[in-house]
Amino acid sequence: MTVTFEVDLVHELGAGLPNANSYADPDQARDYAAGRHRTILQNLTEEQIEALLIRATDYIEQRWGRSFVGTPMTSSQALSWPRDYVYDELGELVTGVPTGVVRATIELAERAQGLDRLLPDPPSPYPVADADGVTADVTDGPLVSVRKKVDVIETQKTYGGAIGGVHRLPTATTLNGVSIQEFPAVVTLLRRWLKAGGSGASRFVRY
């Protein structure tokens, strides 16, 4: 069996297409950005915007695909939406793709313009977890000294080298054991459609 991938954008409007690869189209993206006085998509071609929207949809599927409420409408659809057994705040059945999912896709597409990958590989050298199992330091040189304060359980490390130091980066909860960058505006738009605990508690961790 040969696996093929769509080169052009296939917009999911609620039919449960087996080849859909985006929750939004370029016209929606441009209108959404223009309504917020954003110009990041203004000078891009149709093909470039399509690629950004496909990348954004890939991220949503990889990051939250199994965390959405309800169940997929069909067994053959390519994306998580549309879904059955999904209700809004008034108890009305939701059909098609929720506005929040469409907007989240466009928000991510705008961010993808400045990022090589929305789901980047871990930094090199790979993070090493501290004793608490939560934080880790990315080091840029040989260890020069270590200072510990036992009474408050505090450790300070110093690294040499041209750059040196520890980089503190905003990340989300781990995905498959790897801390990933969070996009608060996107999480806020999708939270309504995620199962309890499915969004992952956003926090700042050191790696």
C-alpha cells in the first residue's frame, strides 16, 4: 500500500473528508488577520499561506488530536473534526468545525511564519532532568563551580564557555516525554473543546 499526501490545501468544512489537511483556508486567514490589524500574512502568496495552515493543522492534530471531546464523525476522516456528541454552552449539538478550532489554526499559522517547526526537536545537548524530575538545565560549557545552600535546598551552578549560562524557555507540559513550546492564545481558543485535563497545565520549566 502506497501512502500519499495532499500537496494542496484541502479545507475541512464539516463533511469528514478522508483527505482534509486544514481547518481553515487562506481567505479566512487573511480576513481574521485583517480584522485584527495584523500584516504578517499580507505579502504571502496563496501557496505560502496554505502551507502555513497545513502546518498549523498538523500541530493541532499532533498536540491535541486525542484530547478533544466527543468522537470523530466518521472512521475515514483525516482530521479530528467534525465530531459527534459535542455540545456548546447552551446544550446545543455542535456540527462541523467549531469557530475556536478555525481561529486556533490561523493563530498557529501566523506563528509558523517565523518558526521552522511548531514542534521542534529538543535542544542539543539534550536536557538532563534534575533530582526533582521536573527541571533541567541546558549547559553551554564546562562546569566551573557548584554552590549549594542546604538549609533551603538551593543549588547554583556556573558554566564557562563563550556563551555560558542556563536558558529559561517557556514550554508546555510534556508531549511524549519532551517539553514543548506553548502558545497561550491557541490553548485559550481550544480549551472549550478539550476533555477535562486534556489541555495540559501550562507552566514555565527550565530545560
